[in-house]
Amino acid sequence: MAKKTDMKTSIVQVISAAFILLWVYTAGSKLTDFQAYQQQMSLQVFSPSVTAVLLYLIPFLEIIAAVLLLIKKTNKLGLVLSLLLMLIFTGYILLIISGYFPKVPCSCGGVIKAMGWKAHLIFNIFFISAAMLSLFIKLKPEVRDKD
């Protein structure tokens, strides 16, 4: 039973580390080239007031998610926030792919913005699946051996 628990713990730790890298990288990319990020956000389909909020909210939430994932007591909350962010970003990508928006600039950070929309969708689905797997592992009660 200990090996199974160790394996589950390792899976959650690897997935958490992947999300930490993702969030730190994307938030860091946005904040280090804030002017370019601001320009890309201004081209989004949202109203200027919504864009102004999202401009700061997105990197803030990415950093918060990374910090929550780092702390053992808040790791589960970090996984939930990561899942929610990925679901929102994926919903937006699905709307773009379906042609719902007339303009589709990517305001993602770093090399992630170089992906095509379909590759971006696959990337996000992978991370959604990883977050769901981690939460399933963390939320599933261990089965006790019957004596």
C-alpha cells in the first residue's frame, strides 16, 4: 500500500511542479514584457474596462496559483485554481477556433503564444487532464485493507 501511496504522491508532485513552471513562466513573460502584453490585451475582443482588469488579474492569478501549489496545505486549492484557469483559457480557445471572435490575438506569455490555436487547445487539454488526475488522487479516500 505504501508504494501505491508514494506513486500517487509523486504524480501529484510532478503535476504540481509542471503547473508551477507553467504559471511562473507565463506570468513572468507577461510581466517582463508588460508593454507587449498590454498591446496584445488591447487587441482582445473585450471592452476596455474588462481588458484593464484582465491585464492585471491574469498574471496575478497565475502567480497566486503557483504559490498555492508550492505550499503543501494549499496545494489542493492551487490545483483547483489551475484547473479553473485552464478551463477558462480553453473555453476562450474553443470560441476562437469556432470563429466566434472576429479578432484572435494571443496574449499568452513566451513561446506558448507561438503555438497555433489547435496546438494550444491540445496543450490546455493535457493540463486540464493532469489537474483533474491530481485532484482525483487527492480527493479519493484511500481504500483500507480489510482484516
